[in-house]
Amino acid sequence: MIANRRKCLRGVIIGFVFASTVWMIALMKKSYGSRYFETRMRNTSEKFHVETMETWNPNITVITAYFDLGTFPKGNLGTHYTRDMYFNWATTFKFLRNPIVVYTDSETFKQHMYTLRQGLMNMTKIFLIKRSTSWAFKNIDKIRALFSSYNYPKHYPNTVIAEYACAQHAKYDVVARAAEQECFGTKYYMWLDIGYFRDRVNKKRSFRFLEPEDFDENRIAMTRIYSDHHLNVTPKTIFLNNLVYVGGGLVFGKKQQIVKFASQVKQTVNYFLEQNLTNTDQQVIYAMFSKEGQKVIKPEVKLQCYKPPTDQNWFYLGNKMTSK
């Protein structure tokens, strides 16, 4: 008799717990909306883990791209970047809990990203594109001719490999595409380099981007790299000396502002290319906001620079924006 009562009581408790769990999941679905809600229960050591939108941020779409340039020199210290390096760095996107959009001209990289985002495809879009569809790569002949000039300074790969410079300019093309297409209908859009969080490759922990503190929604957020680089430098000096004001690894903004900013970058690239000047996006943006550049380009969307305590902290803003 006592044993039967215990079995009956145990059944009531299990039923209550099950009903409560179902009710909580239904309530969260109603709160977050089915479009962004994802629940996965994994049986690990006989404990169930429920991953909900508390671990996601559906308000920021992250855009990245990989154009296969093969192996190329980076800097002047004999360092070379390879396909394997980029594929390895890309593994951090497996743990990113934001909607992401990926553009690539590599079928192999596309499949690699599909594998990494397996189980997260409701928050992932991957596009295989041709370089020739981007305004940035349409400039390649002009840039190649400029870089081949004997008196144009050689900064590897920025002013040596035309494809590299074009790929850096193409960031703003694909960011604008994703924002204009409203891939996930988010308020904010941001560019993130494939290798931005290369130091997290071995951590294998989920993380997400949140809005930067004190962000002005009329501006574009980027990291200030050198505190002693000012805006009174001429664009010619910036391009030829490979100077940097803000880092191009992370570019964050509201949808309307990011689209306008991308248009400003395109305008600046084309204008200075006509003056026989070009480099990567970092020099383009510095030239745009130099005093001389502002008179010509008249940029409507300004920068909001996040200044780290020390110079050359390239990943400062990204680390401030991430939450585990």
C-alpha cells in the first residue's frame, strides 16, 4: 500500500514538473516570438540544458565575408596569411549567438560555414557570390595599374595586392546588401572580420554582441587605433604612408546609417582613385574624415570612435560589445 502511494506521488511530481516546463517554454515563445525563438534540449550527464533567446541577441546582424586570395604576405616581417588560417579563425562563428550573414566566392568556405553553423541555420544566411558583382572589384584594373607603378609605396599587402585592397573595400558593399535586404529585420548591422576573434579559437565558448555603451545612433561605431593621428593630415600622406585612424575589423551602426556610410566609402574610394590614390578601407575612412577629405566628400554620417586605454588595441570595441 505504502509503495503504491509513493509511486503515485512520484508520478504526480513528475507530471507537475513536465507540465511546468511545457508552460514555461510556451510562455517564452509567446514573449520572444517564434521567428527568433530556438529551444534545444541536450542530454548531458543526465541533465537537460535549454538554450533560449537569453543567450541570443536578435537585434544585431553580423556580416562577414571571405574572398579567396590564396596565400599572401602580411606586413614586413615575413608573415604570410593562408587559406587554412582563415578557415581556422572562422571557427569562432560556430559560437556566435547573433544572426549572421556570410558572403564568399569560395564553395569550400561556404561549406565550411554551413558545417560550423549546423543547428543554427535559422539565424544564418550564406551567399556564394562572384567578385565581379561587387563595385569594389570593378576597380581592380585601375588599382592593379596604380600598385604596379614603380614609385607607389609598397606596404604589404595593402598597396601591393590589388585583390586585397578590393576585398577590404568590398566589406561595405556586402554590409549594405545585407542591410538593404533586411536579412533578419534587425535594428543594427555590423561588419566583423573573419579573424577578429582569432584569440578565441581555442576557447569554444558561446558569445553574443550587444549594443555599445553610450552609442549615438546617428553615427558609426569603430575603434580608435592611434591617439596621436589627427584629422589635419592630408589624404595623400594617409594613403602613401599607410596611416590608420580607426580599425576596419568591426563597423557598427543602425541600418539606415550603415547603408549611408557604405555609400560614403564607395564615393571616397572612387574619388581618390581618380587622384591616383588608394589603399585599404582603413586609409579610405581616414582620408574621408580628414579635414581636406571632409571638404570634398562631405560625409553625412560621422564616426563615433571608441578609444581604448592604450594604442593599437585593434579588438577593443568588439571585446566591449561581447557578452558570454
